[in-house]
Amino acid sequence: MFAPFVILIRNHLDQRQFNQLRGKLIALHAQTITDFCHIFGIDDTTRQHLIRMARNNGKRLGLLA
């Protein structure tokens, strides 16, 4: 689904820049999940499960292409 967009960005950046951007976006998403869990009192085990689920969904949707 998102793979063509990710590949387009990857082709316009060098590998180092792409990996830095990707790492920042993944960290931002994980932090957003963490903040959400803290606001609603969700335990750390569930938070880790949500982060793993986001990673797996990203793979399935092509965000990690």
C-alpha cells in the first residue's frame, strides 16, 4: 500500500539519510504509542505489544520497504 511512496523517498535520499529519517519516524511513532499508554494507564507489557503490532503492520503495509 505505502511501498511505492517509501521507495520513491528512498530513491531521492541517499541510504544514510533515508535510514536516519526512517529511524526518526519509527522513534516518533513509538513515543506517540508510549504517551498514549501513559495517558490512559496502559501497562508496559501491553505498550510493548502495541509497538510490536505497529511494526508488523508497517511491514505488511509496505512502510518498511
